[in-house]
Amino acid sequence: MEKEQESGTDIRVKVLPRSSKNQIVGKEEGAYRIKLTSAPVDGQANRALIKFLAKTLGLPKRDVNIISGERSRTKRVRIQGLAMAYVNRQLEAAI
């Protein structure tokens, strides 16, 4: 479920670690499914997720934050400074 906040947009993602490449593979139950090459060890997958989303949305990494689910495959991510419509359009285009 996406949610627009005054400070940015919140999205839900489901991370699929240890994949062959970094990519968005679809949307399921309101969460973007994102494959990452990193393993879920010592925060590697979280850092890879932030880097991937920042690059996809054309933002600096500091504007992408995991706000819940750091130790879970399903996470809530806050995107600073972008409207929900723009974030959805960019992520849908990357599928």
C-alpha cells in the first residue's frame, strides 16, 4: 500500500535476495517485488535495496529510507521529496 506523506511517499516492497540480477519483477498485494543480488546478511540486502531504488528514481541514497521491516523480506520504504504518482510511474516503468 502506497501512502503519500508530507515528507515523501511510503511504499511497500518485498525483497527477493540472492537473485541473478537487481530488478523489479512485479507487484503483489500492494508491494513491489524486487530481486536483489545481495544476501540478507549484515544489512547487505537493505543497502542494495536503497541503492537500487535511489538509482531507479534518480535520487540520492539519503532520500530513500527503510522505515520498517529491516529484518523482514517485506519492508516499508519512505521516498523523500517525490509524489506518489511519480514514484509509482517510475517503478511501474521499471517492471
